Amino acid sequence: MKWQEVRLNHPNRWLLVEAAQAHTEANQRILDDLVVLDTYKDSVVAMRDYTQMHRQCPDRELYVLHTSREEIEVEERRWFGFRIGA
């Protein structure tokens, strides 16, 4: 689903979404096609669910977004060095 369609279907909500298709242009992640995994009234609950799902499936491209945003702006950052974690 495109972002504008997501916004129409879920007005004024926090969303946990997965990028079904995405690409990078000039250090910006362009989310071409999204799958809405869940909707929320509260950003804290959305982030809690994101964190839990990311720990279970770190390779999935997940985001928490609010539908009040007309455009999605995701800056892509490269990690250098070691990542130590769970």
C-alpha cells in the first residue's frame, strides 16, 4: 500500500508498518510499498511493540509512523564497527 492510501485508511493514528518494497536515494530511505501491521492511539505502545518485533525479527524493515505526516522522511545511516546486543 502507498503512504497516501495508508493515511486515508488510518487517519490520525500511530502505525507499526513494514516496508514491503523500499530503496535508497541520496541517504533517504524511500518506502515504496507498506504493510500495516497494527494501529495505535499511543506512540509508547507502538514503540513497545516495534521493539519486541524487532528483537524477534531483526531483518525485517519495520517503522513506527504517524499518519499526520504528509510525507515519510527516513534518513538512512550506515553503522560502522560492532553491534553488541541481545
